[in-house]
Amino acid sequence: MNDIRAAAEALLQTAQIHQQNFETVTTELQNIKQRQIESDQRFEIMLAEFRQLKIESDIRFNGLQTEIRRALDRLLNQQNGET
């Protein structure tokens, strides 16, 4: 009877240890999931900012192209007028 009681107590302790380990792992996984969500949100913000920078850069580039074309047209017209 004592052996059965000792075996039952050992099994109970083992089960308690496994339960604590399970709870620890579950908590760690929840923390990891929360950090991943926060990381994804930061990534989405950065991506939106990069998209906006690209749009603004394209607008500036197109404006510069237009100004360069105007300047070249004026230069070419001046050269044609001189000949």
C-alpha cells in the first residue's frame, strides 16, 4: 500500500510539474504572439511611410523632369533663333 501511495504521489508531482511547464510555455507563447503583432503593426506603419515617400519622390522627380524639359526647350529655341 505504501508503494502505491508513493507511486501516486510521484505521479501527482510529475503532473504538477508538467502543468507548471505547460503554463509557462503558454505564457511565453502569448508574449511572443503579442510581440509579433506589435512588430507587424510597426512594419505596416513603416511600409505606409515608405509608400508615401515614394509617392512624394515620384512627384518631385516628375517636376524636375518637367523643369529640365522646359529649360532644354528654351535653350534649343534660343539656338534655333540665332541661326
